Amino acid sequence: MHRIKKVYANEYEHQANKRLHLFKNDVLPVIRSDADSENKRRKAVIVDLDDVFFYTNPIFTKAKILNLSGDDLWKFFNKYAGSCPANMWALEIVKLYSRAGLKPIFITARSKELQIITIDAIVGYIGWCFELYMRELNDRRPSEAVKEDILTKEVLPRYNIRFALDDDIKNCEMFAKYGIPVLHVINSEGKSCPDVTKYCKTLAVSDIRSD
Ligand SMILES: [Mg+2]
């Protein structure tokens, strides 16, 4: 017991000395400044749309069966995207964090061609409490490049991002590059890498949609 108290006391003294040292060397104001700018930015969470917030797996599965790719794939996707329901688990996460004061920010590789139906669909579930960033028309870069641009130019300067949800591992790696904790959504019935989804059998046989 005596030993534990002594360790705590030493740790306290150690931290106090560190703060004193920083103050003496004029480093502390810089640290405070960083903390202040962090606090000024509103807390937010980044959420992907397709196969995360929206249950779009059947569209991609059907497209795969039809062997669609490139423009044909996206025309097919655009035709059905407006009618996709939300994944209840993702909706619950977004609502919970929104009620706690964290802004939901949807960053999607969907083209702005789908802006109106996408906004309508999100508003139908959570109202007007979110921001939405989409791929510009005719931007054909990979998803992670599109999202990285949006993240660095639009989102990070204004928001303190607590975590990101995405099913595309390349997007996850991109977010992680900026120090953002990422929750990787694994789709057992969608388009994810089989190396990642090989453990998904228990989810696939449950009554929870496994995306
Ligand atoms: Mg996705």
C-alpha cells in the first residue's frame, strides 16, 4: 500500500516538474495554443455512405453478377442508389454521436450527380444535422484520392475528427495517415477483399445485416 502511494506521488511530481520545465522554457504557451485550436474546432465523426451508412451491398453484388465495371457499374449503381435503406447499426451510431454534440460528416465517392437523392435520403433518416461531401462531376480519381482532398481542404481545418467509419481499406489507410482512428466496416456479402471477410460466417448467418 505504502509502495503504491509512493509511486503515485513520484508520478505526480514527475508530471509537475515536466510542466514546470516546459513553462520555464516557454514551451507551455505553444502547447496551450494547440489545445485551444483543437477545442475551437467542433468535434465530428466521418461516415462513409455506400456499404456503411446505406445498405448498398445488393447493388454491388448484382453488378458483380452482371460483370459490370467502369461507367456501366456506376450507371447501374446510380439507378438504384436512391432507394437504399440505411443500415440500422450505422444509423444508431450516427444518431448517438449527433445527440452527444458530434457532427456527422459524410464523405463519399458518390458523384454529385446523385447529390439531391443522397441528401433527401439522409435527411429522411437524421434530419439536417450533417455535412455531405461528394465527388465532383467527371472526377474519376480513386476514392481515397477524392476523400483525401476533401479531408484536408474542407474538413480538417474546421473539425476535430474523433474517428472515421469506412469499408474500403484504402480509405481507412488514408484516414489513418492523418492520425484519425478508423473503424473498418467489414462486408461479408459485398465487395470487400476475401482475405478480410473470411471470418464473417457467423455474421452472415445471423439476422443482422452483415455489411
Ligand atoms: Mg463504402
